[in-house]
Amino acid sequence: MALHPSLLLLLLIFDRISAARHVSVQTGGSITFPCSYDLNHINHVKYWCQSLGWDVCSYVVRTDHPKSSGKTSISDDINKRIFTVIMTDLVSRDSNTYRCVVEINGGTDFMIQRFYLSVTPGTPELYVEQQEVSGVEGGSVTVCCYYSNSGDMKWCRMGGDCVSGFSGTLNGTSVTLTRTSDANNRTVFTVTMSGLKMENTDWYWCRVGELEMPVHITVSQQTATQRTSKMTSTTQDPTPQQPSASPTAEPVQTDNTSQGDEGNMEEVHQRSIDVKVLLISLGMLVVVTAGILVTWNMWRRHKDNKAKDQTTNNSVSPNPGSHHDVMYSTVMPDQFRTEEKGNIWLQASRLLDNIFAVTHKAS
């Protein structure tokens, strides 16, 4: 029995509205649609089709063939049990209802999700600047959802719970929601997830009223450099000991001038001690030298006198034929004696002059 045209129109409108996620994209843009499936559908073929009616859907891409067609491609991650569809270079005629479907051999195909895509030449009513956001374990991520429509703000995990209001938790991770305006007068719905865990890696939905936008959060492990930096920042004393800035405490200063003067005085004192020791040593050396000179002079005199006496004795001999005694002697002129003494004292004087010169240089 044929359906009445009015009933068929109602079914088309119902197919377009009911259980469909509304997504808005600007002309020329692109978007990624995530579709999750059950464990028992891992080995099944999945496909993306364009809805032509209540029970009619035209294949666009499939996970077996074709995996890409024109501006649309499909990929399947069996580990996460999610297949994604990417549509690029969108135009107004791409606006339509699309379905994520699992093919059931020998049975009725299973529809996972229905999307209504609206391609608009102007700014979409709800959009994000990037659908892929990355963070590290223990850190945080921020997602900015720009919107111009009205309705409640929600942040939902695909196939899971939602956070509404101002704050909440998703799988033990803190989530805060804020509504602000940026410099371009755009209303921003900001989502911040803190204390990230590896299991937070998933697809999420930014939702305002009836419009939604999928966002993928990827959480990676911290690198060795990041862990070291974090340990350093946590173990470092946040209030290092420095001169106090309170009005009752006076800053501690170092008087480099006084320290320099004290150091100079100590150096001068040490040098004066060294000079005294040197003078004493030189004085003792002078005394010893003088004693040696005196002793040597006395020994020379004694030697000269002895030689004189011996010469006198050798020069006198008896002459039997003579009635007179003749005496012979060797006489040293006084000028030679004076020159000899002068040479000795000249040497001593030169020695003293050298000693005093050395003393003067040392002081």
C-alpha cells in the first residue's frame, strides 16, 4: 500500500530531525564524524551513507570498498572500536542527513548514529577552531566552542555522561565550563579538563542547544624531560631565602669596601712581619760577616808579624872578620799596609751596601 504524500513528508522530516546530531560547517570547510560500535561488530563492514528517505540510504564510503570517494574518506580503528568519516571542501549541496551503519550479513544493517550536516556560507552557529586537541598525562587541555545560538551548554563524552552548569567530572577528571566573550565579540563556551589520564583519550561533544561539534582529545604520557621539569618545579622552594621585603626588616647588604680595607691592612701587616724577619736575618749576617772579617784581619796581622820575625832572624849572621855586627831586615812601606787595610774595609763596605739594597727592595 502506497504512503500518503503528507505522511511521507512527515516521515522525511522525522528522519531528518529525530535522533540526529546537528552539525554546522562553513562552506569550504571540513569535518570529522566519529562513530563507535560494539565489540561484536569489530569484524563487520561499516559504511557511511547519505539518507534518501526513511529506510533508503545511498552508500558514500565503506571500510571494505571504496574507502574514499571524492571528498569523503573512512577509516576503522578496531582497537578503539571507532570508525571515522572525514568530509572536506564542503559546499551547500552537501547539506543532508548522513548515517553511520554496520553491515549485518544475512540480516538488517545496524544504524549507529545519524547526523544532520548543515553547510552555511556564513559563520556557523557552533564551531571549534580545531577538532584535534592534545594533552599530557597529569596536565590539562582547553577547548573553545564558539556559538551564536541559544540553549544549555554541555560537554559530553561520546557514549558516556555529560557535564553541564559550571563544573563536574568525567571518568574522575575535573571539568569546568565558562561562558565569556573574546576580542572579536564572539561568545565562547570554554571547556577545561584538568588532571588528565591516559583513559581520557576519546571523542567528546561540545553541545549548545540542539547544535553539537565533535572534538577528539588525545592524552599522551609525559616524556622524560617533562617529568624532570615537573619534579624540579615541585621540589624547588617556592620562597627562596632572600633579603626580606617587609617594612620591619632591613635588607642584608655586603660591605665590600670595608672587607677590602681589612684585607689590605692584613696584607700590609703581613709584609711588615716579613720585612722584620728579613732585617733580623740580615743583621745577624752582618754581625757574622764582621766577625769573620775581624778574625781574618787578626790572622793576617799575626801571620805578617811571624813572617817579619822569621825574616829578621834569617838576615842576622855572625861575621868573624868583622868587628861590627850588621843587622838586615825587611821593611814593608806604610802605604802598602794602608792599601791592604783599605781593600778589606772596601770589601766589607760593599757587602753592607748590597745587604742594605736588598733590604730596601724587600721593604
